[in-house]
Amino acid sequence: MRTPTPNSPRISGRWRLAGSAAAATTALLLAGFGTAVTATAAPAPATASTGHKVSARTIAAQVAKAHVTYTSACDATPKKGYASCDALRVTGGTTAYQEEQAARKGIAPKTVTPDATSATPTGYGPSDLQSAYGLTSASSSKGSGETIAIVDAYDDPNAEADLATYRSYYGLSACTTANGCFSKVSQTGSTSALPTADSGWAGEISLDVDMASAICPNCNITLVEAKSASDANLGTAVNEAVKLGAKFVSNSYGGDESSSDTTYDSSYYNHPGVAITASSGDEAYGAEYPAASKYVTAVGGTKLSTSSSSRGWTESVWKTSSTEGTGSGCSADDAKPSWQTDTGCTKRMIADVSAVADPATGVSVYDSYGDDGTGWNTYGGTSASAPIIASVYALAGTPGSSDYPAQYPYKAAGTSALNDVTSGNNGTCSTSYFCTAGSGYDGPTGWGTPEGLDAFTG
């Protein structure tokens, strides 16, 4: 499902862990780290429940043991002209969050059991993500009156009810149809003639609306459901989102690049004054569309770990293997936007910015629909990072009416407004920055991850 970048072999098809039961049993082990604690030698306070005292250093050592298996949420190998979602659902092992909780309590960590309901979250929650990206104050005080549109394929019948469970658990204000915060429509804007329901895409939808809630709890959410995962229907849903007034549109899907992409650019993604994000993909080095569109903010993925720094967190490129990790690369078809000035790629370079995507350091999601709807889940993939970044844009405020917000992070390049990710790679490439992190711009993580809002405002 990827377009090969220059100097790389063609990747045939879209490789996914979920293609068969056999694939699921060979899901790769991931190493990850825990939730937000400052890694110092001083002991952490005793927990209320056990009185157990544990140093942050001990916690960091335990969360380093995190290992998970996971599966693709939907459309393992979509046909030409269709997209797959970029969501990865954890099916086994222990997540970084579970390891951290166990270390604090002085107990053995719990494990994720495939297809079994978990009574409590097993991944990062809103406070973790807000802390990691310097958003705690902004998430509390900003976002009122803004609308984040989530574009996905097919229907999630339980979307509103599952969102209510997520928000209630984390103490976020209600976001419902009744209070005007939440709405769900088809790609034509209908609230009644909705697409066919799909269990895998329902997990993707839950991931997206939960991440919007985690980062911008004061924002309204409009879920726009395409009738299929075709490029044309998903693009039509983007247009509907903008027509309905959303200034922030998240797209957590992608497919092979093609010669039609420049047409799709003008038909579906060219919306001045609207911040449109697109996930860069989960198959490691290689470009996909619509992340390759010059009109969107292409969002890469990181592994998010605790740190003894003043930030309390550190990030590296998310990579599991040569076929699993954040996407990046030089587009074969899309022209380079004027604000991109790297010299190794003459066309559009992916990505622009990034956020957490490693399933081992994944995010908490509540999904109750269908075979995949097992209650609390942990998800990863760049389907997590795309709505996170769309929501950061929403916190930063309405873009200028003639602006392409994808250029905003470039104006803040090299400043403290972005956390520069300088370690890791997502594959092998002859042009180093296409696939390897370093100081300044690189393909896998772009200019880095948010540190507050300054890099996401005009």
C-alpha cells in the first residue's frame, strides 16, 4: 500500500499483521516505556492504595520490559483505489502503562488478553498525552467553539456511547448529540442514512474520537463516515467535513500513491484555512497518500518514553521491523510545497511533524462494537498521531482564512516549540534523512513533536 521512495525497492501490497490467524500469532514484540513520571533517583510518593514506595528509576526499569502483540484494525490489503486505516490494536502482552502501574503498586503487571474485556484502561490517557506535549494548561482552557472533524470509513453504531464511557472515566465533560458537542453524519451530511457498520473501522473511529477528546476536551467533534474506504468516498467525506464548518480535519488512513493523487489534491484536500492532518502509515519506510498531499500536515509516529529531563519524556522513531513502523519518504507524484526546503527530495517529503504511535507505548481507547469491541483497548499506529496533531491545531485556534496550516510548524522549525526527535530510523535508505532521525528535519518525525501550541498557529 506504499509508494517506494527513491533508491528503495518496490514494496508490493500493504503488509498487515491482521491478514490471517497465522499472522496474528506472529505479531512482533515491541519494547516500550511508561507513563509520565520524572525519572530521578528520589523515591516517588507512596500510592494511596498500597503505601508502596518506589523510585522513578525503578519504574523506568520495569516499564522497559513492556512487550505487546497487536493486529491491524482493518483492511489488511485493500484493493487499488482504496485505503486502509492506520490503527494497530494491542492483543497481548503488557503495555508500558501497565508496567508503570504495576511498578508503582509493587505488584506483578497485568497482561492484555486477546478478545477479553478489560475493566480499566491499559494505555496512556489524556493527562499522560497532555503532559508529554506541553498541553496540560491549554487543554483545560482552550478549544471552546472549535470543531474537530474525524473522517473514517463505514459506521460505528456505538461511537457516541463509547465516547461517553471514555470521557466519563477520565473526568472529561460530556460530549453528546444532545448538548451539541458531538455529531455523526454520512459523507453526504445525512444523520440517518449512514454507511454499513464495520467492526474494524469502529475501532479506528473510537481511537480517533478519543484522541480528539484527550487533547482538546473542550472542542466539538464531528464524525464524518464515508460509505466505503475508497479514495473517492473518503475524499468526499473530507469535503463534507469542511462544508459543515470544521477547521480541523483528521484522516487516519492511507494507500498507495498513484498518478491520480494530484487530481485528488485539488478535488478533496485543497482547503485553505483548514488544518488537515493525515497519518504517514504504519509500514515503515515508504510514502503513502493522502499524507503525500502538499495540502495536508503529514504526521509521523514515535515511541514515547519517560525521561529524567525537565520535560519528563523522550521520543525516538517508532520502528518494529523493516515493514512495521512510522512511514516516511519522498513522494513519487506530489509536488513539493513552497515551505518545504529540504534538498534531497524534489517532490513532497513525508512527514511534517509527529506524535506517539508505537503500540507498546500506545493510547487508551474504549470500543464496544463488534468482534474487536472488547471494551478498554490499547491502540497504536499513526492513526493515533494524526488526530492528536489535528487537536493541537484546534487548541491553537482557527487558522488564517487563506493559510495552509501545514506550513505553520516550518515557521517554528528549530525552536523550543517543537521537541526535536533525533534517534532511531524506520528502515534503510541511501538519502539518510529520508529514514533516519537527526538534529533538525527528518522524514520519520518531520520537525518533531508538539511542545505547547506555538508551532501550530499562524
